[in-house]
Amino acid sequence: MDINIQNKVTQWLNGNFDAETKAALKKMQEGNPDELNDAFYRNLEFGTGGLRGVMGVGTNRMNKYTVGMATQGFANYLNETFKDDEVKVAIAHDSRNNSRFFAETAANVFAANGIKVYLFESLRPTPELSFAIRYLKCHGGVVLTASHNPREYNGYKAYWNDGAQLVPPHDKNVIREVENVLSPDDVKWSGGEANITLIGKEVDEAYLQELQRLSINPDINRQQHDLKIVYTPIHGTGITMVPEILKRFGFTNVNVVEEQATPDGNFPTVVYPNPEEAEALSLALKKAKELDADILLGTDPDADRVGIAVKDLKGEWILLNGNQTGVLLFNYIVEGRSRKGLAKPNDFIAKTVVTSDLIDVFAAKNNITCYNVLTGFKWIADLIRRKEPKETFICGGEESYGYMIGNNIRDKDAISSVAMICEMAAYARSQGKSLYELLIAIYEKYGYYKEHLISITRKGMKGAEEIAEMMRGYRENPPASINGSPVVTVYDYQLQQIKDINSGDINPLDLPKSNVLQFELADGSKISARPSGTEPKIKFYFSVNAPLASISGFDKVTAELDEKIKGIIADLKL
């Protein structure tokens, strides 16, 4: 065994760790040395968004000690930054195993450090935590969640006083403070319990009222109140808010998938609790078919992402991807605000650099500014903060099924998204159309953009090295052409530069450093490579496009674009 790993194991066996932890550690020593190596080969990294990892014993695991040490570091930074204030934080958690325990652990550590803590009385959606920070005028916040990761994961997301996840300089400063907490002996575990206040219904009501104000066409919702909606929370927090917000939007025919309605961190009816995966929505699809529903929606465990299914031109149920839902939603909000006289010259929308370029095209034709930011809603929130009050944020999103509407919640919000998507479906029905027909109409007007995503998983220490090597290869030896089309532009977000291949010109890329590469081809295709910041994966994003003259040519152009994507994937040997 590596000497560093052995030293860490010895420290845990001899240090101030509980008996249950030490017993589990000894069991691993005796029967599972590979697991022991993985549990201690590194410290679970407190990254720019916080912690995320497999639950269990060890420095590379989510447990009481890694959560407590992270919280102590965050508390130290908050107390130093706001030394003249009564520092306040809000804490929420999802339905995952140990989430409540970790939330209470964090609350106790913050409170022991003299910080006033508002702790939700039970599980709540992540976006409500963002709202609560702003509503209660907190200096920071934490939500315990691993979003849509497999059941063995949990996580710890840190927020700043604007209700957004940490960005520079606070992210790096908090990381430094967390790294300075060297052992559990440095943590104040208890002694401030009087500083903890439980919150619930009051914040729920304020949040729901805020979302109600987003509605553009409440009159149409009333007319189409019987829109047949199927909804699944996939055993997560969405059940606490989605049925109620749909009721308040005026919808009376909401059918919850009962087998998935009860919060359960084991996610017993799915392999992965991820609404991006067809498997996670299979029960909802079955119910939608039985009821002949108009729309199906599913939210992930912390209710910040939403996946939807609609009927295609042949009446068959299909899942829309995150780009398609985003295009529909952005189009509805921008055009709807314009029709209602709500649009202002300083309005803007935002998306991430790996989200469909159709949104840029659509925005330009509608004379609304569209900004591109790095992956992660903290960058959209950072943009809002920098642009207000001169410019007004309308909506934002990313291809991974996350959307943010209005500027009073500063993280992706599946609760408001579900409500607005259903309103959009009601609007379509009032026009005698389906959402799928609306989507094709957008393609006819602006161009048919088709996207595809491949995620390659490489677990553990060896996997991290393989992913780093793949990115190094693309960066040092970029392809000259892909699928027969020359590479004309390379965007390197790590080097913060844009290289024109034909002229050799290099121009600055005005975004923070990030390990992302994009290859733009002569035929308009774009390929992006990005290691995930929260999972042991590298993601490849493919975008191709072509004109669509009419709905009659939809199937033919779809087949052509699918073939182009297949050719790109084959050429890259993925």
C-alpha cells in the first residue's frame, strides 16, 4: 500500500473518530484493500461548487468528518468576510440517504461557530434554498444533494449571499479555508444549538408566490386547466412543491406517478434518478400512455432539473432532450413577453457554451441579447449580478435539463420550469398545436439544430488520469478535419483563446479558465469536449445543423443530421 494512504489510515484508526467508523475501516483493511485505496488515495476535493462523492468511510468519501471539516472552513471564511455582521446561513437537503444527517451536521458546526442557521424542517428543492438565502438575507447557504447521481453518492453545494453557488474570488478563498482544516480536531462540532432556527411554511409560501408571478398567460392556463399532465418526482423533493405550483397556475388534471411519489434515497424504481435517462421515466411513460396525457414531466432528486416527454407527429411518445426543451421554453418566454408588451430593450437571456447555438440564432433574430457562459448556473448568476441593474435577465439554461426563469432565484429551478413548460403546453393547445409541432416550426424559421451527447465514465485514480490524457491529446494534437469537414476554429477555454485555423490568428476568449475544448467545422458542426466537474466522466457534445424548408421534409433532414453525428463519432473513435 502507498505510504501516504497507509499514513492516512493510521491517523483515522488512532484519531478522534467514532467507533463505528474505525470498525468499518478495519473491515476494509481485512477484506477489501482496493476499496481502502480508493477511500484514502486523496482527500475528497472541495471544488468550486463544494463536495460530491460516494458515501462511506475515508478522506475521499462523503461522511460526517468530511462534511464537518468543509463546513468549518466555510464558516471561517464567512466569519472573516462579514466580521461586522450577524452572519446567517440557510441549509436545505434532498431525499438521499444521510442527507438529513449531513444537513444537521453542517447546521451544528455553523451554529457552534456563532453563525445563525435557518435549517429547513424537512427535505426541500435546491432552488428553494437559493430563494431562501435571498429572502432571509443570509450571507451564505448549503444544500446537501448529489443531484441526479447514482444512489451511493451525496454532495454539499455551497452558496453565497446572492443565492448563487460560489464564484471567484469566494470559491478559491473558501477552498483555501477548507484545506486549512486539517483534522476533525479543528472542527467546532457542537455548542451553538440555540443559533439554529427551523424554517418551512413561511418560506414555502413566499417561494410559491414568487413563482406565480412568472406566469405570462394565466388566462390561457384557466381556459386549458384540464391539460392532462403526468408528473414524477423520481423519489425526490419535487413532490413538496410541483403539485402545489401546478394547482396555483390553474391546472386541475395533474397525475402523479404514485410508485415514485414517496421520497426515498434508495431510488427503488430506477437505476439512476436522472430525468435525462429514458429508464428513469419509464413508469411515467406507462402512465402517460394509459391516460393519453398531453405532457409528461419528471424532476431529479433535488428538483433542479426537469425532463419532459411529448407526442411526436405520429402520436408516439418521445423524450425531448435538454436543448429542445430549452429552445421551446426560451422561445415561449421571449415571444410571450413581446406579445404581452412586457419586453424591454435591456432584456437578456443566457446559456452555457455547450448548449444549442439555435438559441443564439433565435435571440439575434428577435433582437434580444444572448450571453454565453461556462457550464454551471453559477456563471449565469454571476452574469446577472454583473449586469444588473442596467440589464434585465429573463431566462437562462443549459443542455443538461436545467433552466432558470426570472432573476429572484439564482440557480436552476425545475419547480418554476415545470409550471412554465405546462403553461407553454397549454398555450400550444389553445393554438390547436402540440409542443412538438411548435418545435418543428422553430426549426423551419431559424434552422434545424440537432445535438447529441456522449458521456464516457472512467472511475477512480486511473480513470482520472485517462480523462486528463484524452484532453491533453486533443489540446496538443487537435484534429485537422472531422468527418471530412475541416476544423476552422478551435476554442480553448483553458488557454482562454480562440484560434482561426486558416489564418493562424489567435484571439482572447473572455471567459474564466475551464478545461473545455470546442472544434468548429467548415460545415457548421461543433464538437465540444469537457471533463465533468462532479462525476468521473468526460463528456462530448455534438451539434449539427441544416435548413428545414417545411415540416414535410422533417424526417429526411433528421436522418441526414443523424448520419452526420454518427460519422463524427466514428471519426473520433468514441
